[in-house]
Amino acid sequence: MPIYFDHSATTPVDPAVLSAMLPYFSEKFGNASSIHTYGQTAAVAVDEARLLASRFFGCRPTEVIFTSGATEANNIAIKGLIKGLKLKGVEKPHVITSAVEHDAVLEPINNLAAAGEIEATIAGVDERGVINLEYLKSIITDQTALISVMYVNSEVGTIQPIAEIGKLVAEVNAARQAIYDKLPTGERTTKPAKLYFHTDATQAVNFLDCNIDTLGVDMLSMSAHKIYGPKGSGALIVKSGLPISALVHGGHHERNLRSGTLNVPGIVGLAKALELISETSFNHNKQIKEVRDYLIERVIGEITGAKLTTAVAVATPAHAHIVFNGAEGESILMALDLDAGIAVSTGSACASNTLGASKVLLAMGIKQEDTHGAIRFSLGKDNTKAEVDELMQHLPDIVQRFRAMAPDLTPFAGRTFAAEHHEEEVEQI
């Protein structure tokens, strides 16, 4: 029977989610923007979904912007805010992000920097993949307008200190306001520039508190298909009053921030998935952690040269990211799939077609040659210890087989990064 250990890539749609969605494909098929009964039936469903989402994230219903997923949400958050600041006369905003972000954050930032629209600082992380708060504080300047740091890394499962960064952002804004308040009245020509904070919480929603006030974030991105909801549905939480501008025009949907006919079934499914998390996540997360810990115990204990890359203390209960020294991760993945029907990953599904070393693992100080032996096991609520036992019927032999076939790469070993200094490494774009 097939076994699925790749829930960070996507999750199966929960039966209750599917049941909630089905009517909106057929008998309740109306366009939510239409004013007749068909349209208003769909509009009511969207309003109810928006209310459910607002309760989950601790925001107003009007602050929930439905999107096609987290990639679109990240682009609206980053590019939309920079566009809005530009319209307000900010010449060249400074943006800070981390070296371990998803490409849906890094590429919009790199694109803006390459076009000369922003100054960007890519901050390094420590050997666990965690950003250093004191270092982050040191690189904030008077021109820093946005910090974007993901809540949970999709590849290794590292949890970033988002609430602590939120407090830092609040302190910076309070200090800027205090300086402004000390100015003579005649010199208070413009309000102090605000520092905004965005987090990509795509991998966090299943496991962690995502209340935006608790986290201290201004914007939060998420995707339904990571939480047992449908693909093609997501949300961006945007606090009211942010100077954010639309990237796509042609309609007046979603507070004029996201034009396009609403995906009513997807929105309904997203909301139902959030509702299920609120009801069941504690028990599910406890079960997932037990299976994940059992997997780590068996793999590390029974396969020589297998090394866990991230301490479980700073990771979600679902992630086990393991490097198998001397074996190619892609080969292990394919053999598990073809020989045993077991699905795992070598990293982010969105980067699975790239052949280069993982930027996340390099940023954590892992040797380039070792990054190629990495496998990500990401567990879900239906995985069992029996499935781990089945995995271990195959994995040791597969690893040994590919180690025997591997050439000696020692003369071509890549650059290593000193982990104790890595949080100080910064790339200026």
C-alpha cells in the first residue's frame, strides 16, 4: 500500500472539506459578484468563510484577502506594499528578509532590487536555520520599510521567532514615533516612516498560533493545500490602513487588492480546513510528533552516517530532515517511490526541478556535497508507526546500494560555512 511522507509539499483534501466544497461546483455555482439569488448564495458562502478565517487569524473579516495561494499572497504583500510606498513618495525602501525564505518571497524581493526599486538585505541564519534577533536588529536602518521572515521553513521545518521579531518591529516603530514627537511642531511635515512586518505562514498554520496580534505582523500569507484543503486557494491577511496597492487590475474584488472572480469552492474549502484545525489540531499534532520521533529514532539509530539537520526543539512536529552521507538524495527518493511506493522529498516541491545545492542547507552551514544526500520526511495526521516500520524495510538497503555506487567526491568538495559566524553573513543586493 502506498505511503505518503511528503505533507509539506501538499496534503490530501480532508473528506469534510470536500463535502463542504462540492455544492459550490454544481447547484450553488453562482458568481459571488452577481446580485441575483445564485450570486448571493455564493456571496453568503464567501462571507461566512471570511468570518471563519478572521476568527482563526484574529483579524477583521475585511482584512482577509482570498488569493490563489501563498505565492500570490506573498507577491501582493511584498510588491503591493512597495508599490504603495512608492505612490506615497518613498524613494527607495529598504527590505530585510532571510536566506532561508521560500522563492515566493526571495524572487519578488530580488526582482524589485534588480530593477532598482528597493535596497534589500538577505540575512543569514545559524546552524539550526534560525535568524539571530540581535543581528536582525543591527541591520535595521531608518530606511527599512519591510521585514519579511517565514514562520516555518518548508524544507527543514525550522520555526522562526516571529512573535519576538514582531516585538522588535513594534519597538522600532515606537522609537521612530518618539523621535518625531520631539520635533518642533513646524518641523513635523510628514509622519514617521513605519516599519511593516510580513510572514509567510504557509507551513505554520497546521501547528502554531497564527493570531496576527500575538505575532505582531501586519501581513500573513497562507495556502489551503498545506492544511488538508484544496489547491489553488489561499489568503493574505492585511491589516487595515496599510499603504498596499493592487498588482492586477480589471475588477474590484477583495478590497480592490485582488481582481478576479472568486474561487468560491476553494474559499469554502479553505475555511472548512481552518475550522478543522481549530477543532482537532492538538490531538493530531501530538500523534504526528510521536510518529515523527519514532521515524527519527529508527533512521538515525539504524543507518550509519544518517544525520538530522535540524534540532526537533526548533522544528514543527511534522518535519524530519535527514542527510544520508555518501548517497544521492534524488536517487533515494526515486528508489523509495518506484521500489516501495513511499513518497518523500529532497526539499521544497516548488524547487524540485532544480539541480543545484539547497540554498537553505548551505545557509545553515552544511557542506555542499552533503546537501545532495538530503531527504525531507514531512508527516501528516494519518501517518502511523507501522508505516515507519515499512519504510525501514527498504530505506537501509536503498541507502547502502547508492553509497556503493557513489563516486568519491572529496576532491570536489564544495565550500563550507562556519556556523558560528553564519548569522552575521549578509548579502546586499
